[in-house]
Amino acid sequence: MSRLSAGSYDLNKWLAGGYDLDVITTLYGGPGTGKTNFVLLAGVSQAKKGKKVLFIDTEGGFSSERVKQMVGKENGMNYNEVLKNIIILKPTNFDEQKKAFDKLLDHVKKQVSLIVVDGMTMLYRLEFADARDNGEELKGMQKVNSELTRQMRILAEISRKNNIPVLVTNQIYSWDNESKMVGGDILKYWSKCIIELVHDKGRRTVFMKKHRSMPEKSFAFQIHDGGIRKRGWI
């Protein structure tokens, strides 16, 4: 099966070749676990090949300096040329995110090879909080959940029909001393691959939680200037 490179030899080996092309892959975890590094690395890998990448950044995590580090001095490649292949959208509220998704098909026509949404639920959570503060919790919850479902459905349809991989990052919250993924069943339903990232006492580990053809497994990793490498197999 053809897959999209994760941008790291070790990570590609763990993923049996990379990310599946026709599905949404959700990477979730707490702050500092490496989520943005994972999706940015995949994006840079495609951009270095001259392919277009659509990067929706809701959290302000996109860094041109990090891109420069990942590109390095490989074959004298100019990182500015790599940046030109990354189309960046920066919605600052959930309404702007909605409008960005309304125009996704226009970007797909530009023959993008990868779609990244870094922070699928950041603005969703803020919208949720506003609805609660305005005394419209039930109505607001239904409206916001409906819009999040619509956006995930759009991503799933684009991925499946156009064979374009979609990488989504997501946050976690604590409930009864247990970490849960924001967006819960909505993201779980539409994501055919779910990966959890954990940072515990300086040790970073990625866990395969759901996949169409792979079992649950884990991989200890390190973040370095060039991207991601293994720390040891588990």
C-alpha cells in the first residue's frame, strides 16, 4: 500500500511506510508532546519534493525557523523555496475556521499533496466556552458540535475522493483523573488512524491507538533539529 512519508526514517519504519493516503490521521496529546513537530515534518518532507501542502494553523505553532532547521543544508536546498510550497491559513476564531473549510475544495484544485490542521479543536473549545458563558450551553454545544462534525466530514471526503492524506492534531483534557481527547466521538469516528503522543519526565513516546491494518504499539522518540528519531523500540 502506498503511503505518505512522515519525513523521518525511524518514524516511517514504525508506520510501515508512512501515513495512509485516503484517511484522516489524528495525533493528540498534551502541550509539548511533539504534535506540531510530527505534522510539520511530514509537510516539509512533501514541500522539499516540490509538492504543495495546505497547513491550517489555529494555534500559532507554525514556525518558519523550525522549517529552516528541518530543511537543513540538504543538497544546498533553499528553505525559502520549501516555504513557498506550504500554503498557510491562520484562522483566529471558530467562524474564520469555518470559512477556511468552506474554501478547502479551492485549495485542493491546486493539487495539494497533504492537508494539515494543526489544532483542530483549539478554536472549537473557545467557541464552546463562549456558548456556555452566554447561558446557551445546550444550544451552543449542539451548534458547535454540528460544525465540527461538518468540518471533519469535509476532510474525510476530500481525503477519500482525492487520495490526499489529512493530518490533524488535537488536544486533551482531564476527566476523572483520565486524559481524554477533545472532540471525543466526533474525531474518533472520522479518524481512521489515531495516534497519541505523551511526554513524561523528559521521555517522549508515541502510541498507535487505532489503525486499519496495524496493531496497537508504541515508539520512544527524540526531537532534534532535523526532525524526529527513535530513542528506542518498545
